[in-house]
Amino acid sequence: MSPRPRPFVPNLNAAEEGTLKGQLIKLGMYTIAASFESEAERAAKDETPYAAYLARLIELEMTDKADRSVNARIARARFPVIRTLEEFDFTFQPGLSAVRVRELANLAFLDQATNVLFIGGPGVGKTHLAISLGLKACGARRSVLFSSAADLLDELVYTSDLERSKPHPLVFHEIASRLGVEPNVCVMIGDRQIDDVSGARAVGMRAIWRRNESGFPISDVTPDATIDALAELPDLLRSWGGR
């Protein structure tokens, strides 16, 4: 994870230490510290009431803090490039509903904990749209992290590279070891009852069998759950306490 950006803090010299500007800086009111004098001159010229002058300073401070907060979130999101929804050319993808995509920009899907999938071939705008929604989320003070599918894989293990093959316990212990966890917190998902289900259960892992008609040998070990499609996994894992 990238380090959180450090906030901008103006330099404070000895002469400013006990002044109003110095006190504002110590309080973290950097925008007011930088603008109260020029705003005071403008207020005097325009005969602005004291309360309105103060309200103006507070408005400037809050706006700047909001901008800094959004910029910090964008930096932490690690977008590869910046792409906005307003820049997207919907005429380039006439089959894509501009209305539906713009509805997504209200971010209701986040409050509903609903996934959004953009499916299509290379170069059709999937990444552009994903980044643009991420930027909308940053602007709404939501935490965002951009990651490619490859980055989501902690480890890619080929059993052909190991000394043994499934269902040997060494395979499952090695995978758990590479992930830095114990086998009893792992979940194995596979379509082979003996290689995947029996092997995983033997070392203490939970096992999910994806039902299929491939004719693989049947095991007498009962899986912890059975699914017909990978799309069933999110709800199942959440029911087990996952996120």
C-alpha cells in the first residue's frame, strides 16, 4: 500500500510565531492564514460586515480542505491515469446506455453493496469507465483503490512446479504458506471431488465443490458447500463472514 500523502504545512518563521497568522497555522487553518489579510482589505473596501467577512474566511478554509481531502483520496486510489465520465465518448460505444452509466455515477450501488461489471473486449472503454466512477467516489469522500485483475492474485501456483500433485497435503500446505496463513482459514474451490475437496478437507481447509458433468472420480468426503456457477461465490463467502 502506498504511504498516505503528507498534508501541506506552511513554514512558520520565528517572527510569525506569536502572530495571528502563526496561531492560525498552528490550528491547521492554512487557507485562512494565507488569505485573511487580503480578505480583510477587500472587506474594508466593500464595507463588508464582520460576520460576513468571517463567513467568507470559513468558506475558503472548508473549500480548500475539501479539495485537499479529495486530492488525497485520488492519490491513494492509485489510478494509472485520470479519466472522467464527462470525457467518455458514448458515440464510440452506441450499444452502451449512457443513461445507465450516468445513473451509476450517483454511487447508489456502493450503499447497496452491489458490484458493477464492465464486460467487453480490449479497447472498448472499460478501464475509462471504471476510473471515472472511482473519481466520482473519491469526490464523495469514499475510499477507493484501483487494481488490475492480475494484482488481485496474491499467489499463482502451478502444482506441476511442486514436488507433489493434488490431493497430496503438501500442495495445500504450500499454498497456505505462500499466502502467509494457516490452512484452516483457507477456502478451496474446485471441480474435482478427490483432488480439490478431499485434499483440502484433509488439511483443515474449507472446500467448495463446483458441480459439473466432467466425469471426475467421486469422493466420499462431503464438501462444505456445493455451487453450480462461480457467480454464487460472493454471497456464499459473505454468509461465512467474508467481505
